[in-house]
Amino acid sequence: MHAVTALLALVALAVLAAPALAADAAPEDSAQWGLRKESPIKVCQPAGQQAYLEQLVCSDQTRPRFERGGNVGSLNPPSSDRAVSARQFEAMMTFAPLAEGTPDYHVIDRYDVHCGETTTAVYMDMYHCPAVPVPRAPAGFTLQD
């Protein structure tokens, strides 16, 4: 049990250490959707990330290679109050849907997607459950089952 608590504390510290983001997040219909931390692709859990990435098709109609580049911090800066930020972290780990108007403190993952010699950073938020199909691809890609 102590190992789990220690791991959660380390993850929470990583979230707290993330740089603050500007408040002007890109709208989801933006040409930069999925290509910026501020406008991530919303999926459910790591399996949702994998399933979505497996549907991507490069502009030359080939399937890309991809790997997780790591997390790039939270979408919105967490509270500087440790008790509040701990509650924000605990809420994120439930994978529960956000209530309308609730700020999104989810941690964003970057995937490096390779099409030939070109690598594109694709940003994903895996804390949007239950899974809702994402019917579009970032600029430069299409989707195919």
C-alpha cells in the first residue's frame, strides 16, 4: 500500500511541476486540433489512445509508426494549494466525465507519429471516459478502420 501511495505522490508532483499554460486554448475545430497540447484528442484510457492511433493514415496512404513521447503536463495549471491539487489529481484518476463548465486538469500525453521521414507530435487526453468515437484526424492524417 505504501508503494502505491508513494507512486501517486510522485505522479502528483510531476503534474504540479508542469509549466503553466496560457488560458487561450485552441478550439476543438481548430486546424491545430490534436497537434497542440492545448487542443488534445480526447479518448478513454491507454487502450483508447492505442485504438485511435491505429486508425491514423499518413498523407501517402501508409500507416504511421508511433510511440509515446511522454506526458507534457496538465491541460490547465493545477491549483497551488496542495489539498486542492490532490483532489484534482484524484478526480482525474477516476476517469469520470467532467461536469459541464469544470476546468480540465487532465495530464496530456504526446505521441510521436512517423510518416516516412516526417515525425508529427500528436497530443492526447486519455481521461475522457466513457469512450466516445473521435470521427476526425489531425491535419495531415485521415482515419481508417
